[in-house]
Amino acid sequence: MLTDASAVYADLSLTLSEAGSGRPVLILHGGGGPATVAGLAQHLSRIAHTLTPVHPGWDGTHRPAWLTGIDDLALAYLHTLRERRLRDVLVVGSSLGGWIAAEMAVRDSAGSITGLVLIDAVGVEVETEPITDFFALDARGVAEHSWHDSDRYYLDPADVPSEELARRQTNMATMRILAGDPYMHDPKLLRQLGHIQAPALVVWGESDRIVTPAYGAAYADAFGNGRLEVIPKAGHLPQIEQTEPTFALIDAHLRQTSNPFHQQ
């Protein structure tokens, strides 16, 4: 017999990769899809039990009709943690995934989450640091706003296979549904972060022009227990552009925030 919560999520079929052993780490990708955190997940699987979902609607996965906001996704992932009876969880989120992580922590009444890592996260409104309208950028603009070394990572759409272009367009359509209105933020979230006592590491690429380091500083300051670490020569995805310093910060946070009293 399904519990009330299980009935709500009965039509949610998550695509979830698991690897490694040890402390559970939930890794949440951003709008660019699971490939943007694949290297990070592989690295963390050597020292932890990693769970890396594909957000419903990305990369051809099914999105239930009721899943229309980031809050819905946050609650769905909390349900997944509880169903698996996972405790002492570190949640690591990149960009949109960082927003999901923050929303999860706000709603974590069971105390499953004992640490957060937000990597160039969106999700809050900082009046002096508006979020760049990603949907309005062309391919060159995306590269220039997202990367420190934009020439290295720029891809001419003419050189991208049609299947890959279709995948990206579908992903962007899903992101519009979940995060397009209000654009890339929850108006209430910034003031709610102060209630979160789980230590939050906020990692930011110094050259990010989607959300600036000043935006990241405001994000970190809003947490009850947050700190900002800025990565030089990196943009919106420091886990790709500057893997070594980014991984080192996350590894240390993984060790420092583990709470054996919260484990299964």
C-alpha cells in the first residue's frame, strides 16, 4: 500500500546514477545537463556514496505534469532521500542545481542534510546584482558570460550535430517551465536561508558573468552558516574549468561537515 507521499511521487521515475561508498552525496546538475557535473561525480565517488540524478525533463527523461517549479523538484529529491533512509547527506548543486539544494535545505524537516555546496548557484534575488537573461544570449554570448576562457569553450552552433542541438533546446524548454517565471529565482528564498544551520560552502568562479561573485557573496552571507570561496580563472562552471582547486574545496567540506550522529 502506498503512503500519501509515495502516491504523490508514483509517476516520478528518476534516472539516478549511484557509485562509491561512504557518506551520501547528492549531486545536482544545472541547466546544461548532467554532463556538467559528470567529472565532479566521478571524483567524489572515490571518497563517498554519490547519487547523481538527471532532473526530470532533461536529456529526454520524463517530467510529470505536476512538476512545474524548483520547489516541486526540491520536495521530490527530499522524498528520495527519505525513501532511501539516507542521513548525513551532503548536497552539491551547480547553478540551477545549487538553487534546488538551497530549496531542499529550507524544507528539510527531517534533518537529512548536514552540509551544502552551492557552485555558482542561481535562485535568489540580489537587487544590485541581476541574473543575466540566459535565454536571450546567442551561442557567443553564452560562452562569454559562462567561461573565463570563452574561446576555448565556445561551440559554433553550425558545428553541433542536430541531435545535440535538439537535446539542448528541449533542456532549455524544461528550464523555462521550472525557472522562467519569476526568472531564475524564488523571491522568498534569500530571507529563508538564515534558518539553515547546515554549513554551506558557496563556490564561485571569479569570471562568472551569469551570476557575479558579488551575487555569490550575498548568497553566502544569507545563510546561517555560510562562506564564500572564489576560484580564479573560472567562470560559471569552475568544476570544469578549474577542477583541482574546486574539488579540493569540496573534498575538505565533505570531511569537515560529516556528522556520524546523523548517519543511518
